Amino acid sequence: MTKYTALITGGSKGIGADLGQRLIAKGYDVVSLSRGTPEWSDAQLHHVEVDLLDATATQSAAAEIAAKHNITHLVHNAGMIWPNLLEEASSSDLAGLTQLHLGAPLIMLQACLPSMKANGFGRVLFNGSRAALGVPTRTAYSATKAGIIGMARTWALELAPHGITVNVVSPGPVQTDNFWGIIPKGSAREEELAKRIPVGRLGNVRDISNAFLFFCDPENGFVTGQTLYVCGGGSVGAMSL
């Protein structure tokens, strides 16, 4: 193949925006899905507004995209945290984040899969989390991010014969709006957390998009079903947020 089109959920800002811009620089077209208007623009950027928490709306958006674009790369980057201690966690938290982290990529891939199989090529990527290993206040988030790993490994086995790889990038603490929604930007708590990370700093969006670019590369077809922790060493030992 000589032309690639990446579908990126949560591509309007942060990690998704940085990855989208870097893929466009490589000649890709990019389709971004988000609830709001992207904070960036480009002639090769196509935006579809959708709330991925809504399964019906997600199915409509997926059908529209599959009809208009030959998607070669699916990057499920969108995510939310919804922190709660165990006593305040609810089944609705689990249901919502299951739809966002697991249901949405399932719907999107089912729509794009026929063309990927016909092309004999595809790259499917997830934005996971170091929290899959366990973090206080993350009952629903950790559970669904851990679920991503199992789903990706299953898909990797099913899709390998079709030239489609499936991998997970699992960030540690990264300076994004999601992170600052939990830990105030510029706070003493943020500084203290950075000191506890083995490499001595928080991650940034470029750290994560670097990993995504590796898995996106058409030449990297011998790596599938893997989870890469991009966490400054935080997955090696105990670290509490």
C-alpha cells in the first residue's frame, strides 16, 4: 500500500493531536473522532464529532467513516478516568468506561475490518494505561484499561493471518488534560509525583506518540499482541499516584 488513513479517537488535542499531526507529516490522511472541535487543522485532517459513550452514535459515526474512508490504522486514544474510592465506585462507572474503552473500539474496528482484510494490511492500536496494574481510586478505569490488554491480545491472534497487527501503548503519568484533571497543574503534588518516577520526570505527549509511531509503521509487521509501558519506569516497581 502507498496511501494510509488513520482513524484516531480523541484526536482533537493532547496525545491524539500530536500523533495525528506527525502521521500527516508522513503523508497520511487522518480522521479524528471527538466530542469537540479539534484544536488544530490541516487539509488532510477530517473531523467527525461524536460522543463515544453513546453506542448508537458511535455506530452511526463508524458506518459513515467506513463508507467514506479506506481506514488502514485505527488508534483508540480516547479515554476518561472517573476516579472514585471503592466505597463510591458504581456499576454505572464500569458500564460507561466499558463502552468508552472497549465498546467504542469494537464498533470502530468492526466497521473498518472488511477493508483492512481486503487490503491484507492494518494497524490497530490502543492507548492503555499503567493503571491497568492497579492505582487507588481507579476501580472502573483500571478494570477497563486492563480489559484493553486482553481484548488486544485476542484480536492480535484472530487478525494476524490478515496482515493486521494489534498493540497497546500504556502510558504512565503524562502531562495532559486528563492528568491535570486529577492532579492540579503546577502543584506540589505534581512535582512530588515526578520525583517518584524512576526517570525523574512526568511524561509528555511526544513520549507517547513516539511509541504509537513505532507500532503504526507499515514495516513493523512482526510485532503484535504486545503492551508497551511508556511510564518512565513506573511499571517496574510500586508507585502511587
